[in-house]
Amino acid sequence: MVIDFYSHVCPRNLMEALRDEYASDESAALFRKPYLYDAEKRIAFMDEVGIDMQVLVMVRPPMWLGMPRDVMYRMLRTAHDGIAAMVEAHPSRFAGVAVAPRVDDTVLEELRRAWDELGLRGVLRASRPRSACLRCNTCDGFPCLVHAKSDAEVIGVRPVLGLENVTLLVGAEVLSLRTDSGGSRVSTVVVSRGGKTEEYSADIVILSAGAANSARILLRSASDQHPNGLANSSDQVGRNYMFHNSTAVAALAKEPNEPVYQKPLGLNDFSLAPDDRPPLGNIQMLGKSNAMAMKGEEPKLTMLAPHWSLEDVARHSVDIWLTTEDLPMPGNRITVDGDGKIHLSYTATNKVQTAGLYEELKTILNKVGMAAHHVYDKNFYMNMAIPLAGVAHQAGTCRFGTDPSTSVANTDCRAHGIDNLYFADASIFPSIGAVNPALTVMANAIRVADHLAERLS
Ligand SMILES: Cc1cc2nc3c(=O)[nH]c(=O)nc-3n(C[C@H](O)[C@H](O)[C@H](O)COP(=O)(O)OP(=O)(O)OC[C@H]3O[C@@H](n4cnc5c(N)ncnc54)[C@H](O)[C@@H]3O)c2cc1C
């Protein structure tokens, strides 16, 4: 089956609604292209060029720019209704994708309607209209030198640096936290900076050093009052470390595959298996391979390959990332030795599901003409010799919960028994699911911030 999985559409009902409510040169221009809304013409064209099915995606992201919010919400519903109607009329020829011109509660509710009630199968997120992006090929996994990426530095840190009550200390490592004489408040943050030890104090202290390092700081903060480490009366600090069962797969296509960004596609179809099988996980695109990265990731496999052949492989590769949930196990844990070095004890979970997801992917790839013997995997599965990249998705170690005997923090992410210590990172995850963690880390940080704003007021 040949599927065109990104085919622009502007359904007729939306065209008409735009003409009536928000006429512009742009909507008039769209109307002059019947292919965008006429399903019969579209199907005739698909038959002519041998396309079995199209995934319909809204045309022209800029059309939403400047539109008053209430009109945009109405047009969005109209667009989704129109795409769903085209799919309903021709279910064997079309599948549909929703669009999110912005992300807010109303749009999220509309996305829920589009998926649950209209049966649309994904979402197109309209991106920043005036980005400084140069479309270079070092986006995935690199800091952006022109600040075009919506990462924590660009979105979170830079905008607040000019505020009078914000100070950013660089090159500062938190060594430990000390409590007051009662043992229930953090009184001092001990920091190493420029070869010196410094001490800071604050009404509220938020730990967000990432799963491994937040646990490390707590374990290094052992004192007479907290002999097993701070917030560790339950002996849970450092436990339930998770990092995802991830497999990177390079599938070779017969045709060259040379996009700058191939990441936006993801499938959760195997997260909830239709039968009684346990969930297998998520399939998503990975940043584009290049010859140098392949040499770095697979030095043995590529040792004898001349550079030109790797370049050829990279040019034809479709790079895919598979994620299966890694289960929280108390024995999978971080400990810290007398020198402050982190040790990780880890036994893999969900191996059968990880292998099952790979088999599902190979079945799909074979069907689209990427033969099984052309699929090789760059498996970042955990072993102790793994490079640091393998722990990119680390989570757990300070799980939150309602029972202080089985968790480190309460549901506000405040450490049990320590009144002014909060967490805002992946350490609080009680489980990791099978999708990338960063958005959950961010969403939870906003939730903790809301709680703190209320508490401080
Ligand atoms: C190459 C790469 C690609 C990734 N791609 C994706 C992706 O596409 N999607 C996704 O969802 N996730 C992705 N991730 C994972 C994502 O980055 C993490 O899940 C997320 O950043 C975790 O947030 P965090 O706040 O827990 O920790 P971090 O973002 O790691 O923040 C912890 C911070 O604490 C600092 N720190 C640590 N110890 C100390 C100390 N003792 N004193 C002072 N500071 C300290 C660290 O320097 C760091 O700045 C990727 C990760 C990597 C490495």
C-alpha cells in the first residue's frame, strides 16, 4: 500500500466559513485550488499516480496568524469537522490529522474532541512564525547558537535574566543541603564555585538537578538528624531509577531521504495493544543520521567502511527511535560513595516488549519497501559500559506519592518531612511511560510553580 502521509487539505466548509467570517486574499487564493477541498478530484489524482491512501493535514499554518482567538477556535472546529467528513466519506482513501495553531486549554479540548469523537489520528503543531532558525543540521541534541530552539535556555532562563530579583550563578555545583536545628527546614545550600565553598540560604529551596544528581545531593546531605540522607527516612531516595528501553533504528530506503528535520512524526498505536498483550511503546522519528555520527555510534560496525559508503547509507537512512517503558524497580538505584561518585545498579525490565516493538517496526518497514535485512539497529540499551547518551531520559529516584513510607515527596513535590524543600525535575516520576519525558518535566515544574506562588502569597 502506498501512503502519502502528509497531504495538504483545506476542507470546503472551512473555505466557506473563512469567506464569510474572515475573508482575506489568502482564503480567496485557497478557494482557487479545488484540489485542496474536492475529494473526488483528489482521489482521481491519487489513482493516476498510484497512491492508495493520503493522510490529510491542514494547509498553510500562517492562515491562523492574527486571527481573533474566538474566530480561530470556531474555524478550528470547522476544519476538524471538514477533515473528518472527508475521511468518513472515503475511509479507505483518507485518514486525517488535527491542527493546533496554538496550545491552550480550548485547543487541547478541541484536540481531544478531534481524536475521541472525530477519529483524527494525530496533530500538526503550527510552529513559531518568525523563528531565527537557520535550518542547520545540528538541531537534535545540540544547544542552538542562534537561540531559535524552544529549549529551557531560550524559553525559561533568558527571558528572566534581566529581572532585579533573579541571579544566575554559572559554574556552581551544589554539594549538599543542611537543615536547621529542628531538622525540618533546609537552612543552607552548600555550593562549590571557582574552587571555593559558598553558602546560600532561601525561604524555599527547589531541587532540580535531574534524576541522578538530585538523589546524589540528598544522599550527600546526610547528617545526625538525617543519617540516611535528607528526605530519606523511607529509604526511597535513589531508588526506582528509570531511563526507557530505547532503540535507535536506521532503516535504509531505496530512495534518498534528505530532510533537515525528520523528527515530528510519532506513533502511539502500539502503546495500547488491541488484545491482552502488554503495551509495547512508542515509535517516533529520530534526528537525521550523518556519516560522522554513525562512525561515533557504531565504531566497530563501521570501522572498515570507507567514509563515502557511510555517507551513502546516511543519505538513504530513515532514522527511527523506539521507546518501551522501563518499569520502576526499587533495586534499580543510585548510590553515592565516600568521594561523592554516583554508582548505578540496574537490571533491565520489559525486554520482551522492547523486542516486540522492534518486530512490529520491521513488519511495517517491510511493507513500505525497506527490507528486513536492510534494517540495522543502534541499540542504546543499558549496560554499565553505556555512553552517557544512554541515560538521556533518566527519571525516578525521588518519586512523589501520598504515602511517606513509599515516596520521597508529596503530590505538591514537597519533600516529606522537610517544609521548604521542593523538587522540579524528572526525579519525581513514579513511572516513566513510553514517551519522551521533557514536556512532563516542564508541565510539572509549572504546576509546582503555581503551588509555590499560592504558598508565598
Ligand atoms: C541528547 C538528548 C536528547 C534528548 N531529546 C529529548 C527529546 O527529544 N524529547 C524529550 O522529551 N526529552 C529529550 N531528552 C531528555 C530531556 O532532556 C530530559 O528528560 C530533561 O531535560 C530532564 O529534565 P530535568 O530537569 O530532570 O534534568 P536536566 O534537564 O538534566 O537538568 C538538570 C540540571 O541540573 C544541573 N545540575 C546537576 N547536578 C548539579 C549540581 N550538583 N549542582 C548544580 N547544578 C546541577 C545540570 O547541569 C542540569 O542543568 C534528551 C536528552 C538528551 C541528553
